[in-house]
Amino acid sequence: MLAVIDILCNLIYPAYETLFFLAKFRRKETYNPKFTLWTTYWIFYTVLHQVQKMLYFFPFVYEIKVILVLLMAHPKVEAASLIQ
């Protein structure tokens, strides 16, 4: 069950938001902070995924990853910008 939540919340929703943002603002030349948010999100998601592979033997690594990624994707918390 946690794997389904991980896929939905950490891959599908951010991918949708990123593609929606890029489609909406691709022709505008103005800077938008959401671009930085989603770019930072994907960079840190990739790093967390690689760290999870290396630390698979520690307890609760998967759960910690899911919580961190949800905080990074949440529009009000924007932990990706805070981490950056």
C-alpha cells in the first residue's frame, strides 16, 4: 500500500504539476518561482532515491523518504526550496 502512495504522491502528482506548469508558461519569458520549485524537487527526489538504494538496510528509510518527498511537493511547505 505504501508503494502505491509513493508512486501517486511522489511521481504522478509532481509530474502532472510540472508538465502543467511547463505547458502553461512555456511561451512566457518572465521568471516564475514555481519553475525553481519543481526543478529543485526533481533534483532532490533523484538524490533521495539514490540514497534510499544505498541505505536500504536501515529501518524506516522508505517511510522517511516518502515523508520528505511529500513535504517537498506540498505547495504551502515547499521544503525543496528550504533544503536548497
